[in-house]
Amino acid sequence: NSEKEARAAELLIANVELAFQNSEKEARAAELLIANVELAFQNSEKEKQAEELRVINEEFEVANEELITQNSEKEKQAEELRVINEEFEVANEELITQNSEKEKQAEELRVINDELMTRNSEKNQQAMELSIAHEKLMVVNEELIFQNSETEKRTEELVLSYEKNTLLNHQMNQMQKLESIGRLTSGIAHDFNNILMCILGYNEINKMDSEDIDDELLRISVENNVKQIDLAGKRAAALINKMLTYCRQDAIKQKIEVCPTTEVIHEVVGMLRPALTSRIQLETVLACDEIILMDVIDLHQILTNLAVNARDAMKERGGEITISLKTVTNMKKIYCVACGEPASGDFIELSVSDNGTGIDPKIIGRLFDPFFTTKPQDEGTGLGLSSVSGLVHQAGGHLLVETNQSEHDHGTAFKLLFPLPPELNCMEIISQLRQKTPTEISPQ
């Protein structure tokens, strides 16, 4: 029983303790209930906040995606900037290198500049001295200018005098040459005329003997031959007299016969064609009908001499001879190759040209000298061009020579310039000239 009582007491104590604990638990349960209510309220608040945070989180995710996109673009830009920066660094290094070199050059230039400054100071001093000397020289120069002006005037006068003297000397030389050829020609003219008279005398005997020939054909042939010999002999005698006249520069005493120049050219061409080889062509270019105031025999002799010279220049490889006639107007001042006198204005130009070997320019000034020739010995007398010069100048004309010895274009052109006749028709000129002696005719 005591144990039971003890046990009961323990149980009672335990019950009391349990009752106390229960009261504690109830109080604790009430606190928990209050706490649960508070937690429920807090949970509702937290749910609201969670919803708000979810919405905010969604907005943040959207903003985050935009930031990611922007960051990717910025990364690209950053990469580009990095590449640019690398290039800039390389360029900067080059600039640094260049700057260092420029600094070296600047230092060198500074040293040079210092030297130049020193030299300039010395030069300034020299310039001052030169300025003083220059002022003195200006005074002397003015005096020299005055003296030079006087000297120039004197020099111009001397140059004009020299040119006139040169021209006169050339003309004097030509006159002396003509005088010498005249003396030589006059020495042989008498004997040559005697020979011609002998030929013509025997020709007259043949003429009389031909009348006794019974054979009609033979008599006609002999008479024709006698006629040709008589005509050639008389022309030879007239030619000798003309040569004497040209060389002595005398006036021709007999009447002259003038024909249209184109007719004379055609006559010469017809005579020369048989004397040319098949490799040489003879052409004419007649661009005017003007009449050269010259005797037919003289013009015939000029054309023949020039054409024969052209033929000889082309005898090895052939070519073409061209005889042309035209008028030239307002020609500027030219100088005659033969006499050296100046000429300008309007002329009749008679030209004989070829495409032969040409003439050495060094000897053009001697072409018209008596006895000067470039042909081999026994092939030329050197009197052809001399007589041409005399005949041309007797008619008041002048001569020009154009030649070319280049590799692809050889050739020589003799251009004879004659004064234009008065404004009359051809027949009137011929009629008037045939009625006058040459002493009454002035080609000028």
C-alpha cells in the first residue's frame, strides 16, 4: 500500500506536472494559434510580395534579355574598337618612330639653322659692302650704258656698211668672172666664126651643086641637109655673138624674137624627149600663160641647159624631170643665188626640177661660176649654168636653187624668177617686142 501510495503520490505529482504541462501546452497552443494567424497573415503578404516579385522578375528577365542583346552588340563594338585600337597602337608606334626621326632631323636642322644664322650674319655684312659697291657700280653703269648706246649706233652703221660692202664685193666678183669669161670667149670667137663661115661657105657650094643632081629623091634629101646645116650654122654664129654680149654685159644690137613661153617649153620638150632614156620621164606643169620677155633662142638655151643637167643627175637610176611655169605674188625678200641681190614682189616662176642625186649645199654658191663643174673630165665645160645666169639677168630675172640630198628624197629645183610683163595680151606684147630693138626694151 505504501508503495501504491507512493506510486499514487508520484502519479499525482506526475498528473499535476502533466496538468501544468497541459496548461503550458494550451497556453503554448494559444500562442501557436496566434502565431499561425500571424503566419497566415504574413504568408498572404508574402504571396502578394511573391506575385509582385514574379511580375518584377518577368520584367527583369525581359530587361535582362535586352541587356544581353545590347551587351552582344557592345561586345562586337568592343571587338571592333579593340581591332581599331590595335591598329591605332601600330600607327602610334610608327608615329612615335617617325617623331623620333623628325626630332633627330629637327635637331640636325637646328644645328644647320644655327650655322646658317651665322653665315647669314656674315652675308648681311657682305651685302652691306656689296650694296655700297653696287651704288658705285650703278654710277659707272650709267656711264657705260651711255657709251654702249653710242657704240651700238656705231655698230649698226658698221654692220650695214659691211653688208653693203659684202654685196658689192660679191657683185664685183661676178663682174670680174664675167669679164674673164668674156676675154676668153672673145679670144676664140674670131677663129670659131672663121670655122663657121667655112662650113657655111661649103654648104652654099653644096646647095649650088644639089641643083645638078638628077635623082629627085637624092636632090630633095641633099637640099634638106643643106638647109639644116645652114640653120644650125647661123644659130651657132648668133649664139657666139650672144655669149660675147652676155660676158661683156653689152646691149644686144639685133632685134629679138619673142614667143609665148608655153610654146617654147613644148618645143624644148619635143626636142628633148628623144634624147632621154626610158628610165627618165619628162613632164610639164603649166599653170599660167604669162610671157617671159626674152628672145626665143635664149629661153630655148636656158631650158635645154637645165634639162640636160637634170638628165645627167639621173642617168644612173632614172627619175622624173618637171618643167613648170606659174606666177608667184607677194614673195618675201629673197636673195639671188648668182648675183646676191635681194628681190621681192610678183614674178613669173620658170622651174626645172628633178629627183636625182641632189647638189652639195656647200657648192651652190659656185654653181654659176664660169668653168665650174662637178661632172667628170671631158663631160662638162662649166659654161652651161654660167650662160643661164647671164641670160636670166639680161632679162631682169633672178635665180633660186633648192636641193635635197636626204636618203629618201633626192632632187634639185632651179627656179628662175622673171618680172611680170605689162598688162597686155600675148599678141600685143609679141608685136611690140618684134618692132623694137633690145636697147629700147626695159624688162624692169
